[in-house]
Amino acid sequence: MIDEKLQPILSTVLHRNAGEAEFHQAVREVLESLGRVIARHPEYADEALIERICEPERQIIFRVPWIDDNDQVQINRGFRVQFNSALGPYKGGVRFHPSVNIGIVKFLGFEQIFKNALSGLPIGGGKGGSDFDPKGRSDREIMRFCQSFMVELHRHIGEYVDVPAGDIGVGAREIGYMFGMYKRLNNRFEAGVLTGKGLVYGGSRARKEATGFGTVYFVRSMLENMGTDFEDKRCVVSGSGNVAIYAMQKINAFGGKVVACSDSGGVIIDEDGIDLDLVREIKEERRGRISEYAEAKGAGCTYKHGGNIWDVPCDLAFPCATQNELDGRDAKALIKNGVTVVAEGANMPCTPEAVKQFQAAGVRFAPGKAANAGGVATSALEMQQNASRDSWSFEKTEERLAEIMGNIHDSCVQTADEYGAPDDYVLGANIAGFLRVADAMRAMGVI
Ligand code: NDP
């Protein structure tokens, strides 16, 4: 329920951003939490502060022409939404996926504001991407696309302005091509302009692992709070990309057992525990399909083409693929099968109906803006290393990541308690993130 004082803000957002369903969903979810803040501190509703948070500071949409391997000209659309810079330069990933549009980029940018605030690091919120589909494209095509994308983007970014990173469809390869073009266009080796870089030219150790590892660190704190741990817990992780792979690695390290993962083609179930080396070989080296896992494993592993991973019974569920991949029906199936914790490795993978079901059933639920903040936090550590021309060890970086995730967890719990909603991580994350951004915005006046 949205407080009646905040209802006009939502109405304006819906009207001004017509048709952007995911953006509406993300704003509604935050506004639902803020009623308790303005009831206690009405000054946070002054000077249209919440209205200003819901309006991006800048939105850039551009043409990306490139030439494919058949010598044909292709046109894609590029986006960068610079949402809020109250806490630092805009920071957030770039997504290449055919589903990308301005509404998706705005939802991701909006979430990023609060996530980055929760990390406690000096970074604002932004997001970008393109409707370019990298699947089936050659290395050369990927390079030409990334170069063309950067020919426009370079005018809008910089280490003190806006620092993009990876997301769906954008990993170290794409960041490398984009960084190369940025360097050429600007004639500056400005390492801090992009994060997720390769280690040899300014990347950070543990950045690749950070989002997945961070989510599992967050869940470890949740389990500790419940008086338990990962030992022998059955886990299900959707997706088999960057976040999913490193979430699975850390679950295994903490003594849990992952029995299923997926891609957009289907689901694999392996009761012996997912063989992560094989998944990495298929996904990171061959850029193949998860169905190849079942082909390689033979009997003992099931592949369900188009299957629903949330029907697989588990104690802990980690949606790590994409937005709205887990709905009310899926939540009911998970609850029926005894799930106790659900943590979003992806951004907004659970629909509002699913979240409601989990909370009503007493399932502990961690929203993405808290649980997957380890990626952007480690990106900020990469910026820190670039600024000091330093390179930290894996251990030191992971130690900082673990500490940050522990702090985010505690801040969610404390804030939820303080606002009368114990164990409500959604409310805790939204309010704690909001207060940090709002305090900075209030100090800076109406800008
Ligand atoms: P990847 O591109 O590495 O992997 C994405 C995975 O999700 C793939 O297995 C992909 O399958 C699957 N997937 C993507 N879109 C769909 C879809 N529409 N339906 C079903 N499955 C889909 O991306 P990441 O792992 O980097 O990102 C995953 C999620 O985590 C996203 O929500 C992202 O915003 C979020 N995130 C990522 C961070 C990072 O550091 N990378 C940081 C914080 C959040 P297929 O290959 O078949 O498409």
C-alpha cells in the first residue's frame, strides 16, 4: 500500500513515463516503503525531494550503426540513464539484450540509486544498454558493435562523471572493446572510466566473482540471524551467467549443494550437485547452451527444455537471471516445497505478487538492491584502486566485499527494526538507501 501523501507522486511517474511497466514496478515498490519515513520525518517530502528522486537527471538515447559479417549495415539503439549523482558519479552497468528499452534501463537505474547508497560507497546511480543481441554474433561483430556504441557514449562518461560496467550480455570481452575505443577517442588512459576491466589493464581481482559471491555472503548473514548456516542446504540458482556461476561457487564453498540451474532455453537438475567446472566450460569458454551440460553428463542429470526451475524443491532459492522471472505461481510452488530463504542475485527477478507471498508465508526475502550490491561495491573498489594506481590481492578485495555485504545486511535489519517491520529486508533496504541519498540531496539544495 502506498501512503496517500505519496500517491500523487506515483500518478505523475505513471503519467510521465507511460508504458514503462518495469520502471513503474520499481518506483511503486520503493514508494510503498517510504510512507513510514514521511510519517516520522515529514521533512523528507519537502521541496519535491521524492519527486526529484523519481526523475532521472539525464536520459541519453542514441543510434548505434555497425556493419555485420555479411557487410550489411545494422542499426541498434543505445541508452544511458544518468539517474542520480547526489552521492558520487553515476555508476551502473550496461546491458546488451534484445529486450532492452528505455523503461528497462530506467528501472535498473532507479534501483541502482538505492543499491549504491546502501553500499556506503561514494557512487551515484545510472544504467545503460542496447537492444543489441550478442547471441550468435562473431567476436568481430561484437567488437564493431562495442566500438560504435562507445563512439557516442564517450561524450557522456568519465571517471568523475559516469562510470559504466557490465550486466547481462556485457562481460570482460565487451568492456575491453569499449575501453579500447574510449582510450583511442580521448587519447587518455583513464582507467577509472569503466569497471569490470581485465586484470592486465586496471581491472580488480574478485570483480568478476563479486555479485554472486556477495549475494551468498548476504544470505550467510541472513542464515546466521536465523541461527543456521549453509551446511547441507539444497539450493536452486536460476541462470548460468556471471552472477549465477559465482553464486554457485560460493554456495559450494559454504557447504551448500546446488541441484539446479538454467538459461533461457531450459533447466538442468543434477541431484549429485551441479558440476561447476562443466558449467563454466560451457558458458564461459564455449559460450554454449545449458542443454550441453545434460548431453555431457548423460544419465543422472535431467534437462527440461523450457522447464520451470522454481518447481525444483529447495531450501534456498537464488533467482540470478533476469527481471520478473519468478511470479506468484512460482512463489507458491517454492513455499509448498519448503523454501526458507529467497535472495535476488538478479535485479527485480521476483514479481510484487511473489514477494508478497514469500513475506506472508514467513520466508525471508532479500531484494536485489541489497543482496546483489556486491558487484557494484567491488566496482567502486576497482575505481579506488585505479585512483591510487594500486592493485589489491584477491584476498584483500574479497575481505572488503564480505565486510560491505555484512554492513548492508545489518543496515537493512536495523532499519527494518527501527521502522517497526522486523525481518522485512525490502523495507529496510529501501529506507536505508533512501535516507542516505535524501540527506545528500537535501544538503545540496534544489538542483
Ligand atoms: P549474464 O548475461 O552473464 O547471464 C544472464 C543469465 O540469465 C544467462 O544464463 C541468461 O540465459 C539468463 N537470462 C537472461 N535473460 C533472460 C530471459 N529473458 N529469460 C530467461 N533467462 C534469461 O548476466 P549477469 O549474470 O551479469 O546478470 C544476471 C542478473 O544479475 C541481471 O538481472 C543483472 O542486472 C543482475 N546483476 C548483475 C551484476 C553483475 O555484476 N554482472 C550486478 C548486479 C546485478 P541465456 O544465456 O540463455 O540468455
